[in-house]
Amino acid sequence: MDLFLIGEVLCEGDILTIVSAIKYVFTLIQWAIPLVLIVLGTVDMFKAMASGDEKATKEAQKKFARRLIYAVVAFLIPFIISLVFTFVGNMINNDAAGSASETYNNFFGCWSEA
């Protein structure tokens, strides 16, 4: 199938199933990565505090702060990607390119339906 013909594909059946699965994986990643990073950071903090070593505690605090930042970024990446696609879609829809606009609308219509 030619990639430029994706606008003509209807969002039903197998395609809807695939898009739903991709959307589910994105949601899982959006929640799992921050959760794992926060749990690992908490475990590191408890280990450092239990050891009683001042240097290990400060090191664990820095590591935990970095992991919190990574968790926030990992959580926001899907939102940022969606925002970029919305801006691109608005630019495409404002141009006179009919087929590009139709392709964009069909794809995100399918994404929203999934």
C-alpha cells in the first residue's frame, strides 16, 4: 500500500484494532515509566538513609531528583507529541492542500475513535 493513500483507508476492522493497540501501548508507557522511576528512586533513597552514610544520602537525593525530572518528561512526551501534531494539522488544514488535509483528518479521526 502506498503511504500517500492512507487518507483513503477507512478506520474500521483491523486498522481500528491496530490503532487502538498503539494508543493503549502509548498510555501504558506514559504511566509505567514514571511509576517505575519514582519507585526506583524511593528504593534508592531508603537504602541510602538506612545505611546512615551522609554522602550516600546526598548522592541518592541527586539521583532521585533526576529520576523525578525524567518521570515528568516521560509523562509529558505523549502530550507534547499530540500538541505538535495539532499544530501541524492546523497548518495543513489552513493550506490549500486538500489531500494532505483529508489524510490528516482521517488519521486523527481514527486515533480519536480508537
